[in-house]
Amino acid sequence: MDQGLWGPADPWSNGDFLGARWLFWAASQPGDLTKLLNHPWGEAPIISSFPNPFDAWILGPLVAQMSFPLWFNLMMLTHHLLNVAATVVLARSAGARPLHAAAAGALIAATPLMLHEHTLGHTLTAAVWPGLFGLAALLRGKDYQAGLWIAAQGLAYLYSGLAIGLVALCLRPKRGLALAVLFILPYLYVLAPAFESATATTPPDGFTSLPLNGLVWDAQQPQVRLHPLLLLGLAVPFVGAKSHQSLRKRLGAAAACLLLISLGPTWILERGQEPLFGSPVQYLLTLPGLSRMHHPIRMGMLAAPLLAVGVALALHRKRTVWVMLILMSALPAWRTIDNTVAWPSDPEPPGASAAAWLSEHATGVIDLGSHSMEALALQTIHGRPILAGFHPRQHPRSGLDPTIFRAVEAWSRGEKQPTLPNKLKRLGYSHVLVIDRGRTLDASAVQAQLGPPVSPGIFAL
């Protein structure tokens, strides 16, 4: 847990992971650290690029003294285990027997799809447990408590909160669910302006969806695989005890709808292949607001626990041996689960030693080899202003001087910029950092204009 990373395979070039890690670091520092980005202009409010930074704001100061990747691994593992625990609690609240509920939890623990957000470097969107605890509270008759849990799910990921809220209304409409709307309204009020102007980079295909071969464990990428036994949960409206009949029908319908949405606006057999045909619900993703839901696969992370509960209810009157077989079927998946998110990554980003030197000698840093958020990883070490932010250097946000960014970009291609050093000095920068990150980088112009490095990989302006 304190050596290999439980997250993305390429952490030090993964913009989402780097941004999340920077948020946790910034939350533990005094003052507004966005002012040190894109110096001297600063960065736009965090909410415009990271609409759900709440885990960083809460946990950042607490994990500041812990080593990396230990704190990150513990946090992401906790999300996964809470997702499993919440599934068990939901199954019990729905009337499943203890062993059957444990089988539902085992299926979720053995479903690589539940680790999809881990592999992207996302943090809070990996949590679906607040919504599951909310549904469990609702089924136990605690509708006001359920409203609070569902509001928390909306803060973790707005679309998951919306989906869970609709599922709750489908299962058991109660007045207490209005609390979810009441508590989420202030967040929507703050988010709305940034929501319209958000410039987050979309996935290559415009959306991330669940491929059809992921439904049967055949997908090449493990993080899009659904445990095949979960599909038995689709039969829950037709199989099970009569005492659960109404709930089983509603639960099955909700799970099927979420699974349908997770397949995206166009269905694909395998990632990287051409779409087969359009989805029956593709129009949903064109509605105002929903058009920004670029990751419908996250609905699959909600569908899976509901399907697992469906399996538990469908087996309610079956012999224990059937439940034991399901528990045993989950065991072989442990290596797939481990291989999905466990990577022997270096705990320090490339250039960490140079960043430590800059922390004592620099007033502002130009990270020449950083095209996007790589510079944020080193800022957590040197703590100095940088000419980088939440957007790629080739496409700086509005309100900045684009000529400076274009000149630095040309510098990284080996093109001399005669007036750039003096401009950067007037802006408060003192050093240029040249780190080999495995990408094309030509530092010849920097060396020709600034002379030999004052420290390995570091040039003084």
C-alpha cells in the first residue's frame, strides 16, 4: 500500500490524477493556491474545472503528513470497500438474507467496473456508496435520512445523485427525499455559471461508455468488465419471494435503465471499434444539462449494485448451496481486480530532485516540458508560481496573455525567442525547468539563450 499505486497506470502524465493530487496538496496550504497558477494572472475558480473538489477540501489537511502513495491508496480502497459494504446494507434493507446479502457484496467486490474511476485517476466519482446507503435508509422507512445521503451522492457526482434520486422515487416516493433537492440547490447555484463555461477536455469519442463485450467479461480492458453473474439480477422481477414482488419489479426496472444508459448514445462491441448502432435512449444525452454527461459508463457503477441486490433477492428461496456457488465464483476475480488498479509507479514525479532545488532558489518556474498539468505535480514540491494551470499550454483559458504561452511553446520546439527571457523576468519568473518526460522536447534554444544550466535540468533567466 505504501509502494505501488492503486490508481491510473500512468499517474505522472494523467491530467485528472495530477489535478486531483494538486487539489489535495492545495487544500493543506494556507491561502488561495490558484493564484500561483498561470502567474501572474492566476487560474479560474476551482469549481469551473473540478466541480466536485469536496474530498480534497475535507481530507487534504488530514493526509498532508502521510506519505504518498499510502494516503491515496487508502482513500481509493476505502471507496471500493464502502461501495461493497453499502451494497450489503442495501440488500439486507431490501429483505435479503444475510448470506445472500454477503453474496451481493462479493459480486461487487469482484466487479472490475467498480474500479473504472480509479483507473482514470478520479477520486470522488469512484464513490457510489452515499447513494446506496440512501436507498437502504429509504427502504427502512428513514426517508429524511435517505434525502441527506442522496444529496451527498450529488456532491460526489451530480449525475449519479440525479440518477439515485430518480431510482429512490421509483422504489418508494417519500417526502423526505425533498431534502436532497434542498441541500443540493446551493451547490447548483454555485456550479451553474461554471457549468456553462466549463472547458474540461472530453473523451476522444465524446463520451465514455460501457462496451457490449464488457457485459460478459470479454473486454480487453478490465475496468469495463461487469461480473457476468450480475446479469442474473435482470431476472429479479420474475424470480423471488412474493413478499418482495413489488420491490423486485421496481429494482429490476431501475437497474435495467441504468445499464442501458451506461452503454452510451451509440453502442460499441469493443472499445476502439466503430459504433454498431444508436442507443434507444441516445436522445437523453442531448437534453440541456445532460449533454455534458461525458461518462455514461458511471451509470453502470450504479447499476451493478442494484443488479447484485437483485441477484440476492432472486435467490431468496433457493438453497444455500446456490449462494455459496456465487461466493465461490467471485474468488477467481481477485487477480483481475488487483491488475486493474495496482501499478508499481514511482512515488515521486519526474524532476522531483530539481523541484526540491527550485524550492530554495526560485521565485517562479517555467516548466518547459509540461504541456498541461505535469507542472502541477512538481509545484507540490517547490511551491513556486508556475506558467501552467488546469488547461493545456497550447490552449490557455481566456483572460491570459496568449502570446506568452505561444512563445514558451515555441521555445519548447527549439525556436529562439529573443525577447521572451526579459518578459518572463518582468512577470516574476527566475528559472526554466527542462525535464525529460518521454515526449518531444528541444531545449537547444533555451540553452543557447540562457547558457549552461545552474543545476541539472535548470536554467536561470
